[in-house]
Amino acid sequence: MALPVRDQAKYWGIATAIFFVVLWFLGDVLLPFVLGGAIAYVLDPIADRLERIGLNRIMSVAVIALLATIVFVVLVLLIIPTLVQQTAALIDAAPGYIATIQTWLTDRFPELVDADSTIRKQLTAIGEMVQSKGGELFNGVLTSALSLLNLVILVVVVPVVAFYLLLDWDNMVTKVDDLLPRDHAPVIRQIANDIDKTLASFIRGQGTVCLLLGIYYALGLMLVGLNFGLVVGFIAGLITFIPYVGALVGGALAVGLALFQFWGDWTWIAAVGGIFAVGQFLEGNILTPKLVGGSVGLHPVWLLFALSVFGTLFGFVGMLVAVPIAAMLGVLARFAISQYKAGRLYKGLAGRNDP
């Protein structure tokens, strides 16, 4: 006989509360395991495909590890140093750009921007703030990333965790399935399957879209000679998972930089704008339909809300788990709505005669 609904709700509520308490207290400790689990989840379909063509699980994981090592070495040797250099240069150049805006305003609106005007003081303050705060943030990130402990975590612990999780992924799924309560196993499997489809469509599909668009934007901007093109492409690709935001933010930043660099040469400025217009066309008509598919039920506002809440409560680890948890909550909400619409509370007495 199954437990009463009230008891089941109590136990599942306690389990959820324990999960969030553990996340709260062990956020930093869980970081390498969360990253490793995310990497294993993303790579598991590749390992399954390699198994289907004849490799065993160990060989499949070994091939993936070898390819990942090659990609990591290429990133470290070729891309990351340039990205760091351009980011530092962009932060240092911010006050100069602010000064250029001041000059432009002074030439065209001298009555508004005099030496003691509020606008001039605000522009100066903005430039100094961008340089100081941006420099502090950048230096803090570098200091944290280059510390011995974090270096060990990123270079050793995360790949090891990902390797072992990927190696035993199918066994872990089988063991978890064996622990499901028998009365609810079919429903839980269906919900888990819906969650997996949502996560696969969003994380794997949208992650690939972000990577491809980031590469496209970076290469396109660098080919037209835009300063800091790699940084702008990286930023635009990174936030492409929020529809339209990546193109808008990256496009505004790129066009703004192009106005400073190519002022008067409207051909190159139009070329920079055209890169983002083409990128938006590719994203909306080719990449997203092919790689992500239809709607996965994650509205951009819901994503921003989840990232803000979990980032504020649990820090960086919270931001990492925000999207998966948001997807899970979305699937559970849709399931609850479907159950509600199928029940007497929604249909009322008139629902007795419904087919």
C-alpha cells in the first residue's frame, strides 16, 4: 500500500530542503563535482555513439579524453592568452573612450558640457569607475584562477571527476532507477525523460549554438580589423543562450567600438553591424532550429530570474545549477498543470460526462 499523499509530500519536501542546505554550505566544495557532472552529462551521448560503432565504454571515454586534452592545449596556447590581453586592454582603454565622448559632446553641445557641468563629471566618473572596478574584477579573477588550489581544481579534479562519471554514467542511471519508489517509478521515469529532453535541447543544443556563434563573431570581427574583436565575440557567444540578448549586447558593444575606431569610414562600421545581422539570421533560421529544435519551455525572463536568484543565494555554483533546476521546475510545473486540468478541481462536476 502506498504512503498517503501528505506523508509523501513531507518526505520529498525534507529531501528538497536537505538538498538546498547542502548546496548552501558546501557550494565551493561542490564546484568541481558540479562542473565534472555537467561535462559528463554533455559528453555521454558522444560516448554512447562511439559504443554503437564498436568501441567499448573505456575506449569511448579514452577517445573523448584525448580529444578534450588536445582542445584544452590549443585553447591554453593560442586563444586564452589573447583573450586575457584584449580584455585588459579594453579595460585600460575605457577612460580614453569616455574622453572621446566628452570631446564630441563639448564640440556639439558646449552649453551643456562645460568644465564644471554635471554631465562632464558623470562621464569622468564613469570612465574612472570602469577602469578601477573592471581592473579590480579582472585582477581578482586572474588571481583566483591562477591560485594553486583553483588551478589544481580546474586542471586535475574536474577532468578526473568528469572522466569517472562519464565512465560509469549508464551504471549510475541504472542504480538510481532501481532506487525509485515502485508505485511512482513510471511517472518519475516519464518526468525524468522530459527533463532530460529539455536539458539536452537547451544545454547541449544551445551550448553548441553559443560556441558556433562565438567563434563566428570573433573571427568576423577580427577579420574586419576591429580592436578587441575576440573579447566581443566571446561575450556575444557566451550570452547567446538568452535569445536576442547576445546579439544585442555584442552588436551594441561592437558597433560602439567600431564608431571609435572607424569614425568616418562607414563601410567598416556597416560591416561590423552586418556581421551581427548575419549572425542573428543564422541563429534564428539555421542553428537554433537544427540544434535546439522547438521550444524547450525556458523563457528568457525565467532564465534571468533563475540565474539571479541562484547566483545571489549560492554564488557561482548556484549559477551553474540555475539552468538545470529551472528546467526541472519548468517540467514539474507543466506536469502539475496537466494533472490539474485532468482532475475534478479543474473540470468540476461538468467533467463527469467528458470523454
